[in-house]
Amino acid sequence: MAKVVVLGSGFAGQTAALNLRKSLKKKDHEVTVITPNKKFGYVPSWVWVGVGKMDVSETQFDLAPVYKKKGINYVNGLAKEVHVEEQFVTVDLLDGGSEKVEYDYLINATGPRLAYDMTEGLGPDHGHTVSICTPNHAAEAGEEYLKMVERMEKGETVKMLIGTGHGMATCQGAGFEYIHNIAFDLEQRGLLDKAQIKWISNERMLGDFGVGGMVIGKAGHIVSGKIFAEASFMEQGIEWITGAAVTKVEAGKAHYKTVESSEVQTEEFDFAMLIPAFAGVPIKYITKDGSDITGDLCAPNGMLKVDADYSSAPRGFDNWRKEDWPLTYQNQTYKNIYAAGISFAPPHPISKPAASPDGTPIVASPPRTGMAAGIIGHVVAMSVADIVNGKSSEPEHTASMGDFGAACVASMGKSMTRGSAAVIAMYPVVPNYEKYEYGRDMDATFGDQGLAGHWLKALLHHLFIYKMKGKFGWWLIPD
Ligand SMILES: Cc1cc2nc3c(=O)[nH]c(=O)nc-3n(C[C@H](O)[C@H](O)[C@H](O)COP(=O)(O)OP(=O)(O)OC[C@H]3O[C@@H](n4cnc5c(N)ncnc54)[C@H](O)[C@@H]3O)c2cc1C
């Protein structure tokens, strides 16, 4: 009997757990999920929650009945320590107490620690900005946003600042969707002229998104993603600041440096949603003699190292190759441990790193979108299942971000008749300038925007919630 334990129940963890359960006989092998969540959350729709256009409950479902039906053990708690030689995880249970969960194979799919603390004054709990990165925060953001709407309805002009709250933040796509949903909603309410909406981001240019930007094949022409993003901002009167590291937030004020200047500049706001830096969740890795080897197994930001080439980082941007990126997501010291989704440590950024003149790093960190998290969770589960089933002795299923593409449906406004979304596909995620003139295969890299995009976004919401519930034929829905 093999015991496979998955940490986390986001896109990566849920995909891994469902695929493991599908591939491993219940009577022979155990699959356990350890997660602090009682509900699965469909993250992409939190941008709509954050503008009060969707109730957060519509993005969630209870995990317990799904796990019961599937025969997946459910431990509702936070993994605190992984004892790598004795092969168990210590868990702080949500209902109190702790538990020791044994494993033969461990998949860490714990996503990011939302590192608000890396920027003084950032975040909804101890700072001055809202967030759409958790369901509760998104609901609170929606309430705060509607308060701004009330003020505008009374004739006030309101300053809104959306973007990234740290020089090394990622997930610009979520901020991009959010700012457009705000502008769209205000336009629908006839209040757009009462808002001064501004984007602030660590991206070197608009449309970078942490993937080094892209060029899009459209109607036989090559269009820069920067132009595409700039046009979308200009249409709604949104101003932007790029190449900026927000260094400190006070009530109503965001202070930042840029790649051009180390002089601290200030942007005032009435409402701000700034995505924090992402780090690894604070799980300790402990050996039999009690030594804490977290620093050896994880990158400095706490994300788990896997089969990437981490020696590639110092070689510099011009010498980075797609081969630097992991294939199997297997930890190379403890080969029964894997990391899936945001929890794996990337070898280096995808976008070209920059810094302010005083050395403050400013680079959009590599995103691992829901699709990437699902794909990686899937291949890791298949590799582990094959090993458990005796079909292989090494992980054989691979998915390098240098070899797989990404499809992104970015909401620009929620309405079934007047809404819009940008549908962008790119292949591969990590550009390959050796093979492709523009870094990506132009036959598979394209983008468009319109109402049909919104319908697709709304359809994906239902499709993925269906899939994550593991309902009939769930595995036929692509990751
Ligand atoms: C507002 C927003 C909108 C987005 N929109 C899109 C989109 O449209 N398309 C897209 O592709 N991507 C989108 N993304 C990105 C996407 O949501 C992430 O890439 C994806 O959620 C990552 O999945 P994950 O499983 O790696 O991490 P997560 O989804 O963060 O899941 C991590 C899981 O681990 C659990 N966990 C944390 N700590 C522990 C612990 N110590 N022990 C056990 N479990 C733990 C968490 O509770 C959670 O269940 C969006 C992100 C945001 C914030």
C-alpha cells in the first residue's frame, strides 16, 4: 500500500489529487489531501467578486463531500513540517490539535505565501490596500469598491490605484483584469469621469505579464502585446506607471522607485489593490536528527527546488535557455517529494531583470497561471501513479514551461450582453529565441478581444468548477 499525500487544494493540488485517485486503486493505495481550506475557490472569478459583480459563494464549493465521494482522505489543516527521512508531515488542524500524516510520496502544491509583509503598509490585514488574492479579501475588496462607487455617485472624484505592490511581484494578469473590470463597471454606471484610475506595475512595459511580453499574430500581422495593452488602457482613460517598485504604503499613499530613478515618488489614492510579492509557504523540512534543511531544499523565497537548473540564474538574461526550466518537478535530494503549481522555485525570471539606480530589483516574476498549475499537477500525479503502479522507477511525465503553451482569457468587463475579455494564447510560455524569431511560435500565439471572450470566460468558470468537483467525465476537460 502506497500513501500519497498532496499539500494544498488549489488548481495544482486538486488536479493532482483527482488524477492520483483515478490512477491508483482505492483498495491498494491511499491518497490524502492536507489543506487549510474547507472550500475549493475558483480564483479567476475573484476579479468579479472584487467589483461586487459576483458573490464569493458562487466561486466556491465544499471539499469534504468531493473527497468522500472520491475516496480521498481529507486532513483539514496547515502542513507545518515535512520530516523528509521519516516521511511524515506534521499538520496543525484547523479544529485544534495537530496530526502526523505519513507519506511514501509527497506533492507540495501549497501555492504562494502572499508576502504583504515584504512591503511596509501593504495589504488588507495590516496595511492600507485591498486584495483579490483570497476569497475573503476579494469579498472585502468588493465592499470597499462599492463604497467608492457611492462616493462617486455623490459627486466626489476618487483616485484608484491598481497593480503590483512590490518590485518582484507576479500575477500582473489578475491586476490587469481587475483594473479593466473597474473601468468597465464605472462606465456602465456612468461614473467613469468621476474616477482617476491608474496602473502601477513592476513590468518594464505594459503587457509584459512576467513572461517577457509577447508579440501576437493577428489578421496576418505581428502586433506587440505592449500596443495591445496600451490601447486597452487608453480606451478607458487609464494612466500607467511601469518599471516601478512600490516600497511603502501609508494611508492613501503609495511610495515607489522606478528603473529610471531611485528618488521616492508618491502616488495618492482613495482605493488601491496592489498584488503582493509571492513567496513559498512557511513549511520546514526536517531530517531524522532534527536538522532544519529548509534552506537547502528551498530557494531563498521559500519555494521548493525541483529539477530546474538553478545554476543558470547567474548566467544572466542573454544566456538563459528553456532547458533551465523543470521537466518533472521532482525534488532532486528527496526524490519522493515533488512541487506543483506556484510552489516550485523557478530557476530565474522570464522577463529581463532590471533595478532602480540604487539597486532595488524591479522585475515581474514568472507567473504560474491556473492552467500551468493544472498541467503541472497532472503530470506530477501521473508520474507518481506510474511509479506506485510499478510502471516506471523514475518520473516519466514531463511538462516544461519552455514546451507548453498557455491560454489566458482576461476579463475586461462582466456583462453577458456588453462584456468583453481578451483571449490570448501563447506557445511556449518561456520564449525560445533560438527556435522562434519572436520567441514564440506565431502560428500558436494570438490574441483577440470581444464579447465572445466574456462568454468563454463565463463558460470556463462553470467548466472548471465542474472539473474540480470531479464530476462525471471531469478528466475530459483539459487542464
Ligand atoms: C485574482 C486572481 C485571478 C486570477 N486569474 C487567473 C486566470 O484567469 N487564469 C489563470 O490561468 N490564472 C489566474 N490566476 C492565477 C491562478 O489563480 C494561480 O496560478 C493558481 O491559483 C495557482 O494554483 P496553485 O494550486 O499553485 O496555488 P493555489 O491556488 O494558491 O493553491 C494553494 C493551496 O495550498 C493551500 N495551502 C497553503 N499553505 C498550506 C499549508 N501549509 N499546508 C497545506 N496546504 C496549504 C492553500 O490553502 C491552497 O489550497 C489568478 C490569480 C488571482 C489571484
